[in-house]
Amino acid sequence: LNSGLVEKYSDEDSNSSSSSSSSSSKAESVKTELANIIALHK
């Protein structure tokens, strides 16, 4: 499940990073979301 989510977010990041400079801040929020999801599954 977690690996699938990571792949989904990775695809979105690669698609948006070339078109916007806010991808870095978006990546940070994605990392936080993933951390929360993983913590919930522990």
C-alpha cells in the first residue's frame, strides 16, 4: 500500500516539477502526508 502511494506521489511530482517552482514546497507537504499515513499503519 505505502509503495503504491509513493509511486503515485512520485509521478505527480515529476509531472509538476517541470512546470512550477512550488514543487519543492509541495514535496514537503507530501512527505508530511506520507509520514502521517505510515505512522497510522504502524
